[in-house]
Amino acid sequence: MNNNVNLTATAQIKAGHGVLVGMYVNSTNSGTVKLWDSLTASGTVLNNTITPAVGYHDLGNTSFSTGLFFTKGGTAIDVTFYYA
């Protein structure tokens, strides 16, 4: 079963293990995304800083063990993350 969460600011997506499926960028104005296998913005980087376009992005079913944490950079971004 896939879960999703919509974010516009830096935040924890999920605590514990799981699989990052993808993300849908609903809107952006040069916003950036960085994803961590962590409960905070430290530790193992899953996806380093990217500046995504609006639309769906497959993130390769990337496993995480500690948690999934999103860091927003740049200007405005509205993104929905999908994970299992």
C-alpha cells in the first residue's frame, strides 16, 4: 500500500523504514528538494539537491531505514511524496 504526504516546507515525511516511490511537484518557483534517510536533515542522503520541474518524478523505489526527511531549499515548492 502506498502512502502520500503533501509538503511546502522542510519536514519529516515518515519515521522508520520504508520505500520512497516518487514525488509529484504540484508547483514550484525554483524550489529544491533534498531527501534523507534520517529523522532530521543529517545522515545519509537519498537524493541530493535537485530543482525539479512540475509533474511526477519516479524516485526509483529507494529504500530507507531510519526515516524519510525532506529539506526544501530555494523559493516556493509544493510537493507530494509517495512511499510504502
